[in-house]
Amino acid sequence: MGVTAKYPLFSSIIFPQQFLLNGKITDKNTGENLSYANIRIDGSTNGTSANSEGNYEFKLAAGKYKLIASFIGYKSDSAFV
């Protein structure tokens, strides 16, 4: 089983050159929400946990990032944004 992280484009401007990134983490095969899964920026200490419905959000400065989604018992997934 693998984690599927849906990474939409930056959705809204918070401060100059900062954006709100949000998405949903689900099971790749079943589509089931992965409650409290983790998502982090590769190479940094920035990250967050999803809520009970698999949704997450956090602020990022403008730039390119590799996001990594993980959940206990699943293979991690990554995507560039």
C-alpha cells in the first residue's frame, strides 16, 4: 500500500512572497483518508500533520519544494511543488 498525497497549486497569498499550501492525503488503492498523516518539506524541519479527514495546510515562502507524505505502515510518497 502506498500513500497518495494530492498537492494542489498554491491556493492563496498570505504575506508578500508567502503562500498557503493545502491538500489531502489518501490511500492510493482505496482512496481512504489517512487521518493524521505527516507531510514535510524534504531537507528542512518544516511540516505538518493532516487532520482527521486527511486534509493539511501550511505556509511556505515562494520557491520550489519536495514534499514528502508519510503514514505508519505505508510507503512514503513525494512530489515537487
